Amino acid sequence: MTPDLTVLALAGLLQALQFGAYSVRANMDVGLGYSMSARDRAPSRPLSDQAGRLQRALNNHFEGLILFTLAVVCVELSDQNSAFTAACAFTYLGARLLYVPAYYFGLRPWRSVVWMVGFTATVLMLISALI
């Protein structure tokens, strides 16, 4: 497996870990009864700030993962994988690993800076597939 595909698999596992972290925290906030219900009504207890941040970080990774997956597919199918694309892929993953605690702890402006590093690495992968 190429480094780019390895990082894509690791990013998928990170997504699963983020989902788990959010689920545990949200269940603690709203209660197991609501979590297991059909959720036809709003919860009687709101999400904590931390659960809300974990949820937003999870959703943000879903969005970023779409573009990153597209970049990896373009690089792989065009046989353009290289040390540069591998470095971009690992940069993306590193940024995503740092993004979750930066968001959780409300680290401003670092959360945005870390996000931009990952986004830039993804865009550079896409550009590299075109040249």
C-alpha cells in the first residue's frame, strides 16, 4: 500500500475514534434513554460545550475527509504518488490529529491555523496530481 493510501486508512480510523469520543460525551450529556430513543423530540438536557465541540470537529473532519479522499484517489489513479504527496498526506493527518484537541480546548487562533495546514496539504496533493 502506498503512503497516501495508508494515511487515508489512518484518517478513516481517526474519524471512527472521533465518532466514539463524541458519542460517549454526548451520551453522558443527554442520557442513555434519549440516545437510544427515536429522537422525535429535542433532548431534555442540552449537549455540553465540550460535546458540541467534539460534534463540530467530527463534522469538520467528514467535510475535510471528502476532499482528502478525492486528492488521494486522483494521486493514486494517475500514478502521481511521490515523496511530496506522502508528505502532504502525513501533514494532513497530523493536522487532523492536532485539530481535535485544539477545537475541544477552544485554542484560538491555533484551531484555524491547524485546519489551514491540513487544507493546504490537501490542495497541494490535488495540484500535484495535475502537473
